[in-house]
Amino acid sequence: MNISLISPTIVTVPCFSGSPWYLDRLTPLSKYSLRTMRLPEALDNIEMYADFLAKQVADLDRYILVGDSFGANIAIALATRRPKGLEALVLSGGFAADPVTDPLTKLKLTAASFLGGELYRQITLRFHAQVLASPFDRDGQIPYSQSKIRSLFIENTPRRSYLSRMKAAFSANYLDRLSLIQVPTLVLTPDYDRLIGQKAARDLLEGMPDATEVILPRTGHMFRFTHPIAYANAIKEFLQLRLGDVAIAT
């Protein structure tokens, strides 16, 4: 078997839940080498998450970072360091600074985070799932309900990690460093997002020298989970346009 060119590895960075990606669902990207991970627990600083991510890609000569939501913020933090081997960036539902611009939503999220034990599972995570949900989730390629979103967090997100990640997300601000990111960047935006405001995407597009946006119609913030084929196709088209076709084994 001969391969004339080694394609970059797609490294997927988890969302706020911390759960590794379901790579088998990203079938349009099957010709690429894919890698995922679980976020470490209880880190309360995005730079520490970026340090963790840097270790995950240290063995790669060429790679693409695909960060979703909270994971997009981590990917941005690493990308501003201009790491060797980074060839492209994909940010879905992402943000460079505190993404919750609605004061009432932020107040509710903060208040709910003080609840512990069963109240954390029954109230905090129920409200969090409500904020993440969209009218399009049940009609997705993989239908999702608020109950299913909540289960994702129950299974993967201890309360201490939830609190730490809230602190990290609310305190991080990379707006002044976005210009350091020189690689081609896709800002992948859902059609409907109650949690991340439209300003977040505008900030990314205005701050990065080589960023383009694709809005996936009839999708919500959880579109990586609910519309994985459409999501992966958007990434594939972007990478083919900017980096060319993947290597073919012969």
C-alpha cells in the first residue's frame, strides 16, 4: 500500500459536557484519520484546557482542530499560540469571550449552579438542557429531546466539572488575540441558538484574518449530535476547498 501524501488528522475537541465525540457518526469524514478525547475534570481555566489539548496533538505533524461550543473556545486558545502542525480550524457554536449575553439566562445558569446532589441533576441540568435545545432537534438525523441532552450531562459531567467549566467559559476572553490565528477557519453556525448569541459568530469572523461562516439551516446548538451528516459534510467541503482532497491509498 502506497500513500503519496499523509493527510492531516482531524482532532475533535469536546463540548461543555466533556464527553468524547461520536466519531462513527461523522461518516462523510471517514477518509480522514479522526481523533477525540475526554476533557479533564475540574479545570477552571481555558489555558489549562489548551495545555491539555496541546499534549493530545504533540505527536501529530499535521492536524485540524474541530472544536464544538466550549471545545471551540479551547481550540481558539491553542490556535492563538500558533502551534506547529495546525493547518485549519473549525469552530461550531463557538465563542472567543463570555458567550451568554442574555442577563436573565446568565443569572439562571449561575443560580442553578449552586444546587448540589440530586438538585444538580434534576434542576441545574434540566435547565441547561432547556437552554441548549432547539425546535429542530427532534427532526434531526439523530432525534434528540431535552431529556436526552440532560442524560448526556448526567453521564459525563460531575458537578465540580460543571462549575469549573462555567468559570472558565465566563472568564476567558480571546477577542484581542484572534488576529494571531492565521490558518483557514470555518465558523459553523446553527440556525437557532438560545445559548450562544449571534454576536459570538460575528466576533470570530471579524477577528480572524481567514474565517468564513456556514450556517446550517434548521439546526440548533446541539447540531453536532442531531445532524452529524450535515455537520460533517460542511466540514468536508470546507477542507476540500481549502486543503484539497485527502490522500488515497493505492
